Amino acid sequence: MKFLHLAAIMIVSAVSVFAGMRVANLAYIHATGNIHAVEPGRLYRSATLSAGRLDRLIEETGIRTIVNLRGDAGRPWYEAEREVAARRGVDFISFHISAKQIPDRETLEEIIFVLRNAPQPILVHCKSGSDRAGLVSALYQYALAGQSAEQADRQLSFDYGHFPWLGSRTAAMGEAFSQYVALSPEGEQPPVNGPLTVASDEGRRLN
């Protein structure tokens, strides 16, 4: 009985520690925008930024393409982001994927195709910059930057706010990356066949 009581205390303590870490991490994301360079000068990742912070980031890094992974055309944050992109002459491409479901392979290949062909530097973002942005950053490093699967998988870590434990459904992002690796030769690059056509919220063609 004492053993069970001690085990219960340890479990509750561990959950409390994880919960505290998660709260602190969310506060960090809110304060910083979770902005990181995946490959300086080529790819950056972030949470959804305010119009002012996004404008400053474009000024500081020379972002030429924004890849939004949240979809949500017509929402206020979406329209504000698109307005900043238009004013700055930045390409704006939108995909709608969930952090809690494994995207189909066709969608992942299309995103990789964009990362390879769109004007760089590219900013890829989701809501928190932790899960969907982590998956796409890992795909970039693995499929396009020549990193090993183990190295690329670090883009899906708690350092960026990815929290796949305690039954979190965002574990789907790690599963999606593992599935992609299992079905792809390391370093495989999607073919380039003429202009880039993106089947996103509004559709987009990059010449």
C-alpha cells in the first residue's frame, strides 16, 4: 500500500512538473513569437505574428515568401498577414493542415516543393510555431538540406514548444515525419516541372 501511495505521489509530481514546463513554454512563445532560423538566409519558423512583428521580421531578415500552415482565409489575423505581405512584395502561400492529424503525403510533397522553389528566405508558421512549423522544418532539413532523419527530427522538440506527451494529439506531427522518412530515400528531392502551382486556400502560381 505504501508503495502504491508513493507511486501515485511520484506520478502526480511528474505531471505537475510537465504542466509547469508547458505553461512556461507557452509564455515564452507568446513573448518571443517563437522565431527561429532553421537555415539562416533560407528558412525561418515562427508562431503567428502580429502585423507589426511580422513587418519587422521581414525588414530584419529579408523574407520573400510566407508559408502559412493554418489556412483560415478571411480571419482577421490572416487578412492582416496577407496585407503586410502584399505591401512588402512578399509571396504569401497558404496550406490548411492540422497539428492533430497526419497530413497526406501529397500535401507534404507539395509543401516541400514550395520550400524548394519559392523565393528565399522563407518564413513558415503555424499558430504557436511548435508543431506544424516543426514538421515542415524537419521535412526541409531532411528532404532538401541533406540532414539525417535524427538531426531533422530535432525541429520537433520541446525547445520549440512541441509537446507530444501526456496524450497530446500533436504527437501526430512526429508520426507524420517518421512515416515520411520510412517511405523516402534520405535526401530525396521532389522533381521540378515548370512553374510552381500551389493548391492552397486561394491557389497560387510562382514563376
